[in-house]
Amino acid sequence: MDLQFNRHRRLRKSPNMRALIRENFLRTEDLIYPIFVAEGEGIKREIPSMPGIFNLSLDHLEEEMNEVVSLGIKSVLLFGIPKEKDACGQQAYHDHGIVQEATRFIKAKFPEIIIIADTCLCEYTDHGHCGLIENGEVLNDASLELLVQTAVSQAKAGADIIAPSNMMDGFTAAIRAGLDEAGFEDIPVMSYAVKYASAFYGPFRDAADSTPQFGDRKAYQMDPANRMEAMREAESDLMEGADFLIVKPGMPYLDIVRDVKNNINLPIVIYNVSGEYSMVKAAAQNGWIDEQRIVMEMLTGMKRAGSDLIITYHAKDAARWIKEQGKTADH
């Protein structure tokens, strides 16, 4: 038979051959682990819609951080759960707010860990929106002032990276200017540059008690149908001084990650959000999927799409599996 075809299977015939030509790798250093720190004492409350993830008070935080460090995870993202909320979200920018106190606590005991502070108001406002409200509308420019105060207070507490997630226009420019004016020129900004108005945030809102009390966030977060708009957002944040760009959520937006990676020469971060995590956990608990294989395939796909770093609630599990794979490879 005179057939002409390529024999691609030659490069798949054994584990070592497949490893030899592997194009993308997931490392523990690529993982950022989100932690919910709650104001109060004796709090270790599992989030019902996020199995294995907890709201933790400071007296339980050391145990969590010991595990994080032992697994080789280098960076954490802090979200705060205050005791009291108000219309202005004052606990977000209070010098002794829960994220500020958690930052000081971690830095004192684990100085090598990179602390990324989520900079938003929604966890701290009684209305659940990411800015100030007037006549039922979220104010853009007035909210920027409070976001700058939040970022500066987080930097003063010792945060290594400021991560504004509010999607107000100009938030990166305002925070960069505010940090510089306060003497924090060396603190980078990890901007949630491309953040969609997604249904995948549901479990997070349970964790942070941040569901909007009226309306929704579609007037400031992006329409999931839009692709080109993502590049406009990313390019704005590049010009405004961002040092990293986040695309959020993860799995449904891998095309956006690739677009941003192809066009902007900054570290690209993908946020594998709560709804994505919870779907995997629910299916695994029902015995429907192989959790380890599914998670590692998802995270590797995010690297393949162009992300340099991955914010994920799977970080601790993934770090364990990466370590196990390394031991197997060594033998």
C-alpha cells in the first residue's frame, strides 16, 4: 500500500518519551492560595459550598500557614471577613482591619511568604457592592479614593502585592499614584484587569457574605459574551501601571487568557474561581470523576492557555500531587 501519513504516535509510546516532549509544566511556585480571614476568635468554619475551604480567625491562621509552607506554596491571597459592615466599607481601609492584622501576623511568623492583598470594598459594605452608592448607582470616582486608602493601609501592614478587584474605571492608575505618594513605589499592583460578571462567583459570595443586596455587578464587571472588550481593559491597566494582569474566571475564559498573553508582555494570572472549584469537589464527592486527574488537567490547561500564575482553591491538593509526581519521577 502506497500510503503517505505522519506517525505522531512515535512520540507517545512510553511515559519517558511523553515526558521528553512535554510542552507545559505546572509547578508549585505557580500556585497562589486564597485564604478567608475572619475577624474574631475560635473561628474555623467550613464554607458549605466550598468543601475543604474555611473562614479562619487569626488564632487558626498559623496552622493553615504551616501547611501552606510545608507544601512549598510561596504566595497567598487574603480576603477579609469583618465583624461589622457599613455603607462605606470602612473596615477595608482601617489600619487594624482583618486583612491588615492577618498580614502582620503572617509576616511576623512566615516572612518569606508573598502576601497578596485583595483590594476591594464588597466584603466590607453592607450593600455588597464594590464602591460607594448614591441613588442606587455605584459611584466610580468617589470609590477610587477609598480604594486608594485601602491599598495604602494594606501596604503599610506589610502586603507584598496589592490586588485591586473592584473594576472601577481608573482603579489601577489611582492606586499606583496613591502607593507612590505614600512611599510604596516598590509595591507591585496585580490588577484584576479582566473580570467578568460571572455566575461562577456564587460560592465565594457565600464565603465572604458579599452578595449584592440590590441589583447586580453587571454595570462594572464585564459581559461574558465580550472578547475584544477584554483587550481594552487589559491595555488600560498596562498603561495605568499594573505589574500583573488577572483574568477572572478561569476555565470559561481561556481564550481571553491567550489573547492577553499574546498581546501584553506582563505576567498573566488566571483566577480558578470558587464555582469552578466547587463543581469539581461536588463531582468528586459523588464519585463521578477522578479528582486528581481532573484538577491537574484543568490547571495544566490554564498554563497552556498562557497563564504564568494560577490563583486556585485547589492549590494545597495540587502542591501535594506535584510533590508526589516528583518523587515518582526521581525513582
